[in-house]
Amino acid sequence: MYVAAVRMELHLGQSASLKHRRSIVRHLVETSRHRFGVSAAEVGPHDRWQQAAIGFAAVASTASHAATLVERAERFVWSHPEVEVVGTERGWVELD
């Protein structure tokens, strides 16, 4: 069993309030969960209007399948027009 994870640091330049920021992040998290079958959560600063971090994880029987799932979610975030990705971190866990 393989677990792939990615953390994405985001800049939300058009966000003018915490409410607007939360709506953008909620859209990214919920859509990724439903569309790509990954676990997703907001994992970064919760009190800044224009900064956020989102984490994605996928569990699969092969490393390539786990990587594909998180890469799809990552590409979705990169394609979002209100979001600028300022950093990413990837990690792997292999379990017997």
C-alpha cells in the first residue's frame, strides 16, 4: 500500500476578506475530494486573507496510482484563476 501526499502553499491575491478566502479554499478542497477521490483539507494559516495551504493525500495499491490521484488534484489547483501556487511539498509512505 502506498500513500502519496502533497501540501500546496497558496496566495489568493484577489481575496478581500476571510469569507471570500474560505469560499475559494472550500471550493478547491470539496471539488478535489469529489472529482479526484483524494483526501483534502486546509492545513495552513486560517487567519490571513490572502494566504492558504491545502493538503491532499491518496492511498492506493501502487505508487503510480497514488501519484496520479494527487497530481490530478494538484493540476486542478494550479488551473484555478484566483490562486497563485507559491510552493509545494510532496511526501510518500510505503506500508507492507
